[in-house]
Amino acid sequence: MASTALPLPSVLAVPAKPYEFSFPPHKTALLVIDMQRDFLLKGGFGHIQGGSLEAVQASIAPTARLLSTFRQAGLAVFHTREGHKPDLSDCPSSKLNRQAAAPDNLQHNKVIGDTGEMGRLLVRGEYGHDLVDELQPWPNEVVIDKPGKGAFWNTTLLDKLKAKAITHLIVSGVTTECCFATTIREANDRGFECSNGVQGGVEEATAGYNGKFKGCSLEMIYWSQGLFGFVTSLEPLLECLAPHISIPKSICGTTPPQTPPAFNGDLSISVLQSSYRAGLSPVTVLEAVMDRIEKYSKVDPAVWIHQAPKSFVLDQVRQLQVKWPNPNCLPPLFGIPFSVKDSIDIAGLPTTTACPPLAHVPPKNASSYDLLISQGAIFVGKTNLDQLATGLTGCRSPYGITRSVFNHEYISGGSSSGSCVSVGAGLVSFSLATDTAGSGRVPSGFNGVVGYKPTRGLISAQGVTPACLSLDCIAIIANNVNDARTVWDLSVGFDEQDRYAKTCTPIPRHINSIGPQATSFTFGIPPSEALCICNPVYRRMFNRAVQALQKLGGRLQPIDWTPFEKAGKLLYEGSFVSERLASLPDDWLEQNRSNLHPVIESIFSAVVARNSTAVDAYRDLQAKALYTRQAEKVFEYSATGVDVVVVPTAPTHWTVQEVLANPIASNSTLGEFTSPSQREPIHYMRSEAQLKTQKKFYLLA
């Protein structure tokens, strides 16, 4: 097994040029540049460049040592590969032709895309394009395929680094004078603090084809007191991390095999990942999970619409164990149990959307589900929801009313009611849900978990039964922010089957990695008149949260709340609500009124009665564009712009009886800040003691 490692401190430091390099290990990643066969082996693209293969090959062994150390310390690792699509549509003509077009050229007899000894040169999917055997990535490591010399141009690297909260980079790889140096300069422009892995001696984790250029390239990095970053040596870096890594027993000496750790009941993803590496069997965890689900079904029978049989779940686990026998090399969600909202397709299982007349058995999985399964996650069941994903209470399902895990007199929230209860009750590590106008966030707040609604189009919505097709988002429900971040990062990816998928991300903001800016931020909140709708207890809790943010380094400054208020009104007081009907087949409502939940039927009938016209829709679209532009100014880079807008998740927490007595108005109140608009204030008579169930308060930007 392994020796005991010391916990990683908040900051480590190593000798470097031009001065000591300090880095927070949990926010630091190893970035290994282009250690590909095409650049390191005979007959590859690098060999054609006429450089010294012996020099670049000498960097493999020290890079492997650095890679092993980062893995044993549990730190983030990224790899890059330079190459192009098979049709070379992403290869600029200058890159393709410049060297071969040189007068009297006798060296560059092959160009990118030509067939070499290891397949087509620098073409993705070819044998030569992949990393050398000694440095193959582990399943939990990120591989970035880049079309240029820099690793940030036209790639998702910046987004992936931000998703893991990375601010510092240790960079290694080839070649020093080309892709290595270009990437460090690109990282510097984006605010990262960078150091390369080594300098000097034989053991080098970076190398180039021309020895003269290598030295100059490294000197340029730290010239003028660190113009682009730092240069440090390999051995001090390894010594710095050594106390914090687990050393295999084969190195420490012979000792009897250690007993695998017992399952302590914690389903947090990071805890399970660590326990599985230490030898805990996922069978033990999933057996405990299935027992919990069975027991909790007696407490709240409305959580699940479909529970996977225990035999099916354990069969998934055993297949994983066969596929991934090495506990040190596991996919990031290996053995992590999760639930799925029953508006998301799983092949062979009915998707009901809590509306039996619309139930269907899909022939294939939703793309988001497939991604999670491919990373080792274990599916345990489909959860209840407000019918047609319409509602914020959890009280609108023919499969029963779910209850808050804190007090069963109170609502769970919706529409992702079962998803949030399944996480809040400790039945799963996370849930795949949806959020159109608060459906993932409100019930999360009522069950003590984290609900994250990513930007629409980053996670594929293919295979999701639409509520409002142009607004629907996959939501992540998790125990904590880190778990939500992990699942989100693994779920993001362009899917051409999703008509609203984003092909690119907005103009990125830079990283503040050092100095006072690294621990400070600006934020705005709604004005006092907008917060008046909050129950007095919730208002006090929100004020405490604002004070906590200020203690963390946040600076509160005024914002223009008007565009958010007006945009919220558009969603339910304008023509956009008609999209709820646009997602249903023609004449479906008339034919199925009697099969709908009474509240859902009344909502849809009200939409029909509005008689919205195409003119109304175009006017609302024009207004939306105006409010969007105005909201962008709130977040712009300027003295008045803010980094984040902080709002209450909900203004209050209703009891089930309160919602049943006034289903429309109570639901509307809960959406006050999920799609902000000002509504009539409600007079609250409940005392703080009566609100004791709301143990946690969540803020969403």
C-alpha cells in the first residue's frame, strides 16, 4: 500500500530565477506540452525539422518523474498535443507551406498531413500524433488538442483551468524554443503565474531541437525580474512535494498488506476518490447506498419514479472494477453514485417528465448521461419532479409530493425535487437535473445542497424533454461547490445534436493569481426595494451572507437592477411563456387536460387565454436584446462593473399546506430571484423559530 503523506499546505515555495517561486498546490497544475511521438521519435515531424532527437528524448525521463510526483500528490495534470483535423481545415496555409516553399529547400520534403513513418504528420488520430508510451495520460487527466504552437489559441484550455480553479502552472515539455515558450507567454497574458519544471543538467523536463535556442528561451522567461515567469530546477521541486506524496510500500520495504479503509458514509466525490485509491471497494459503497435508498423510501416515498434494481447497480460496479483494476489510475467519477431527473433520457427506461401521457421509452441516452457514465459514475435511479418540469414547489407531481430533508412539513422545492432530496438525504453523491427558471437552485436551497445552473449550451441538452426549449439547461446538484465544479467540468462539451449548444465561450476574463487582486472581488446585490419580498428571517440571513463576502475580500458596489427586473417580467408576463406550449404536440393540451395535474392545467389554460401574437413575441425579443446589453454593462471591465451579482436563492420557505392552499402565488414568489422581477410583496407572519428548518443559505450568481 502506501506510506503516510503530510497534508499539502496552502502555499509551497521553491528556489527559482529570478526569485523564489511560491505556489498554492491545490490551485496549481502541471502542464505537459506536446510530448508526442511526432516530436520525439525518429521519422516524426520533429525529425524532419532537422533538430536533435537525442536532446528532446532526454526530457522524457525527468518529465515522467515530475508527472509521477504530481499524480502521487493528487494535483491537477494537463497534457497538450499539437495537430490538425484530417482535412487540415484548421491549419493556416502559412504554417502548411512556409518552410517547404523556402528557396533551395532540401530539408522539408514532407509537410503537415503528408504520410510519414507513423502515419500522417501532425494529424489527429494518427499514431504519431499521440503521446509517447512513457507519458500516456491517466483517465482523470485533461488532454488538450491544439492546432497552433500556443496551448491557449482555439482550445478549451483556459476554460478547463478555470473550471479547476487553477491560478499557477508548472510547465514542461517540448520544444523549449517553440510551443513551450509560446504557451508560457500566452499563459502570462491570461494572468497565470508560471514556472517551468527544470533548468540545467541532464535531467530536464523541457528541451528543444537547438541547444543554443533553449538557453535563450529560458532566460527570456525570467528576464527583467520575471517578465513572463520563473525558471526552477527539477530536484528542488520534487523535494518540495516529496513530504506530501504517498510512497509505494515496494519502495518503503516489505510490510503486511494494509486493510482497506472502512466506508465512513461520506458520499462527497473527493472523499470517495481518495478512499477508492486507498483500496475501498465500490461494492461496499454502493451496497450501503442501496440500503439507504430503501430505508429513505419509507420516510419519503415520493423521491423516485424509477429505482434501479440492486443487482443492476452492483453489476455496473463489477464491470467498472474489471475495466479499471489499478486503484491509482481511475476515471474521475469511478464508483460515484448519482441520480437522474426523469425528464432526461436513459435508453430502455421510460422518460415520464411526471406526465404519464407524454411518457416514452427513448432508444438512446441523453448526451450528458453518457458523458458521466463514461467517467465511471454509477446510475441508481430516476427522480420525481414537478409535472412537465413546471414549478418550483415539488407539489405538482402525480407520483407524490416530495418533502424537505430538514422537516417534512416543508416543501422540497422544484421542479428538480427528487434530485435535490436524493442528494440532500445522502442517497447519492450528485444528481443530473434541469433548470429553466430556478428548478435546480430553489430545491437545492431547501435541502442543504448546491444547485448549479451553467450557461445554457455548455452542457448538451440533447435527450432532455423540453419545458422551454430555448431556455432549458442541465443543472448539477451536489453536496458542495467542489463536487458541483467537478461534475460540471466533466459534462461540458459541444454537441451538434443540441441546437442551442455553444461553439465558443464568451470573451474570457483574465486570472488574478497574485497580489491583493487575487483575494478581492466586486459584487452587487438587488436594491432594498427588491429585497422587501424576503421573509424577515431570510432578509437577515442574506445580510449576514453579504457581510461574510465582504470579510472574504468582496467590495459591494451599486448596480443597475432594472435590466434584471424587466427581463424577469418578460419570462412570465410576456409572450415567452407560450414556449411552454410550443414544446408539446399540436392539440395535445385539448386532448389531455384531464390527465394533467390541476395546477399545471390551469397554468397552461392561462397561457392559451393570453392570445399572444407574433408581434408580441418580436417586441419581447427586441426588449430582451436591450436588457441583455444593459446587463452586460453591469459586468463589464470598468470602475463600475462587478464580478458577480449576488441574490437570495428564494425569498422564503413555504410549508406544503401553504403551497396547496395558494399554489400559483406561492410558486411565483419562489421565483423572485431565479428570473428576477418585482412582484407584489407578501406579508409574512411566520417567526424565526418556525423557519428553523432552513439551516443553510445559498447564493447564486
